[in-house]
Amino acid sequence: MDIIQLPSGPEVLLLRTDFPTVDPLTVFKYWTGPDLLVGWWPQQAEIEPEVGGSYRLSWPQMGWRLRGRYTIFEPGRKLAFTWQWDHTPESGEKVVELRFEPLEITGSGTQLTLSHGPYSDSGEDQKLRIDDHLAGWLHFLPRLQQLLIDYPTQ
């Protein structure tokens, strides 16, 4: 399964990946259920699963903490949240938006589209976009794919 970087301007990072055997609601739950989330992304997760609810993801061994609030929370359809690292407050707040859609080809499975931004066209923000955020998603999304590859077919 591939993760595809979609064409975009420098203000946003767009990625798409497919989960052929897993329905959109199940993939959504792996983004919002603390016990499921720690299986592929943070070491620890605290989540208030609702619009306006906060989340805190942490990697204690690295001294990293990511936090924000949910701005969209539509189970199985759409999820958006603000994004701010405690250890790099100067990078500013970003927003991640996820769309969970049935795969058109098969009618089952999930197509996940991820948008991360906005970024300015400054060198620092573009370095953050490519060296940190793109590299991070290309590391963690395959872990989610691997976790769900053997998920029972719907």
C-alpha cells in the first residue's frame, strides 16, 4: 500500500492512502481511540472525542508532547484538529484535516486523505512542512497500514 503525496501549493501538505479491507468508521476509530492510537502513533494518548474536545499525545522517551483541539468530529467521515508541539512553540499552530471515504473502485475499504497546514512560504515553514511533517507522516502512516492490513475483511 502506498502513501501518495498529492499535488498542492506550498501552503499545505496533502497525502492519500488506501485501506482496502477496512471501513471508514474503523479507520476513524484508530485516529480517535486512545488504546488504538498508541498502537501506531504516540506512546501515550489522552483524548476528549468531540468537537471542542482536547487531545494530548506524548512520547515521554523523546520529551515530545503534541496537543490541540478537535474542530471537526464526524465519525467515519471527517476529522480535523489543531496541531501544536510543546517543544517547538515557535513553529506555530497548524491544522490537520482527515477525510475517510469508501474506496470508489471496490465500494468497500477506505480512502484516507490527509491535509496538514497552513504553511507560509518562508524557508523555516517549508522545512517544517517537508523535513518534519511529511517525513513524520511517511513514518507513521505505514505503521497504521501495517496494523490494519490483517484486519478482518468487512
